Amino acid sequence: MAKTKPGKKDLDSYSIKGTNKVVRNGDCVLMRPSDSDKPPYVARVEKIKVDRRNNVKVRIRWYYRPEESIGGRRQFHGDKELFLSDHYDLQSAHTIEGKCIVHSFRNYTKLENVGPEDYFCRFEYKAATGGFTPDRVAVYCKCEMPYNPDDLMVQCEGCKDWFHPSCMGMTSEEAKNLSKVMGCCFEFKFLLNDGGNSGILMQKERGRGKGGPIGEKTRVCFVIERERQNYLFV
């Protein structure tokens, strides 16, 4: 057990009052904000301590939402995106109101369903300077933006790059009715389904594929048919 100041003791866990949930070091938690109109803060528990008066404190490392950062929220930031900051704090354990899961970016894109407790993180954030690690990421589409896992993208079968339907002058519904996207260098040819014939459209939607912008080796073929939709991995 690590050395502590006189009168303080490290704890292995803490039970959130009014729940059956137990918090341990390394867990991500939801912290009650002072303003009830704001969403809960998100933090990672680094250490749990109790003092001589039996007050339980947690040393935490804050996650920042994009809108809380110096640069603010941008188009490519996901709804559930967080930045792991270098901002540490000591808070009363009584302000913990629940637990959550902060996934890696890759794991988040594989989720079949995203629940209220699911978040993801792909950047570390320096609170004092506004800097990020990594400080550069891959960009896609002709808008040259990083990948937002909340947005539908389609893959060109010619150049294999990924594009937002809106950047190609079409709606998401129109994109879902395509059988193929062919062409490179933004010169596209769109082949629409004829109402009954099956076709293949390379798409990226959360939980439906392992390829696309996150760069894994496999990809999913979205097979469009009149009555049903099947998923094939190639």
C-alpha cells in the first residue's frame, strides 16, 4: 500500500450511495455539477482516500468535452467525444453520481448500440495551453475533416477513400439507396438501385463494419435488397 499522510488511508473501492455500483481506481465516473442544468462531468478515478473523520475523497483526472476546450467544439467531434486532460483534482466521493465507460476511438466505432454511459476518447488535452496529443490525425472526404463516428460515410470503390454524402451533393437517404459509388478524384458515378436488384454499397455506420476511416484490414459490404439487408465481411 502506498504511503499516505497521517490520518489518511487509501481505499480499494467506494460504493456510490443509493446504488449497487462500486468504484475502483481506474474507473470512469460521472460527477455531479454545481449547476443542475449542465450535464454531469466525466473523470477517471486515480486514487480513493478516507481521512480521520471518515470523509472519502477521490483524486481524479478530468475529461473535457470539446465545448469545454479552448478551441471549442468542431464539426468532426462526436456527440460522445471526450478529451483526457492533464487537469487533476481532489473531490468528495459524494459528488460521484454514477459510472460510465470511456472507450478507445476504435472500440467505440464497433459498438452495436451506444448507451447513455458510453463515451470515447482519441485525444489527450493540455488544459493550460489547449494543445492535443496526437496533434494531427488522418482526414477524409473532399472537406478534409477527421472522421466523426456519428456521421454516415460512403466509400468509393475506385479510390477507396471515404466521403460524406452531403459533400457529394446528396442526402444520407439517397446514399443508402446507392448500389455502388465509383470513381476517383471526386468524379463520381452513382448507381441507384432499380427497386429490386441487389447491389453493394460500401458504407461506414457504427457497429456495422470493421473498416473504413479507422483503418482496419477488414471491411463490410452492405448488401441492399428489396426485403432485407445482409452484411458480408470480405
